[in-house]
Amino acid sequence: LCAIESRNGVSGNGTVAVESVAQSPDGTLWIGTDSGLFALDPTTGATLRFDRANGLPDTWVPDLLVARDGRLWVGTGGGACVLAAWDGKEARFTALAGKVHIPPAPAEILVEDADGKIWVGPRLRVDPATWTATAFGPEDGCSFRTFFIASRARTADGHLLFGSPEGLLVVQPGSLHPWTFA
């Protein structure tokens, strides 16, 4: 066991709460906290901190996702973003709101479906190949008002699960179709 604490460079203003963790294909350990995003090099123990100055929409990072294409998605209190550039020393992030032309909103849940689309909570599906987004609401069966932070999973058969104080929302992405009115 190894504890990574403030002495390892993972600190903000005093103590820091680790909210999320993900490892990118290059081996970098990404640590989402209540005071920014940290990149930890597991071979040297060196850490770097990233915040709004690097393009993060907010410094609270409750969820992280490394998608199948290797891209790091970052959920923040000010919206989701994607790691656009990383050279081991400097990082630049692109906000999702600008890419898909939607207003920024907290991004507390990230999960990838079997088709490679990224769900930002159960109400927004993003196709990173085309940067198009589909919103879902009560008319689609998403009637829960709130969801727990980072309470999500993808089952072996492709269903997406989202935990809520009101129950468990089960989404079958392949069964969702655009509304058409005749």
C-alpha cells in the first residue's frame, strides 16, 4: 500500500479531498479533487496541478473517465471537458459546452456506452466522433430529479446504471430513438 498525500504534492488550500481517479494510457494517474485536477507520474512521484487557467471549467472534479480512444474526460462543477493536449508537463482542456453548443452545467457523472458515446449523467449523450449531443428528459423515461455523484456503471450487456436517491435508473442506449411526430 502507498498513501499519496499532501507531501507528494497533491494539495490545494490546506487539505484536499480526492473525488475521482483515472489512469491514462501513458501511465499518468489523474486525480480529481475539490481544488483542481492533479497529474501524478507514478514512476517519479511528481505531481502537477491544473485548474481554470488550463481550461478546466471549475476546480471541483467529481468524476474522471478515460474513454476507449484514450482521451481523458473530466467532470467538473462547471461542466465537462476533454484533455486536448498533454506533454507530461503542461495540459490544455477543451470545454464540452463549447464543442456541442450547450450551456455549461455541472458534470458529476461520466460513463461510456458500448458504442463509444459519452454520457454526462443520464440526461446528456455526446458522440465524440461528431461532437453532437442528445438530451434526455422525463418523456424519455428519465424522471428522477437527482443522481448521486459518480454513481454509474455499464453492465456486460451494455445497459447503463445511474444511482439516485429515488432508485436506480437503467438506460438501454440501443433502445433510445429520436422522437418523431406524424
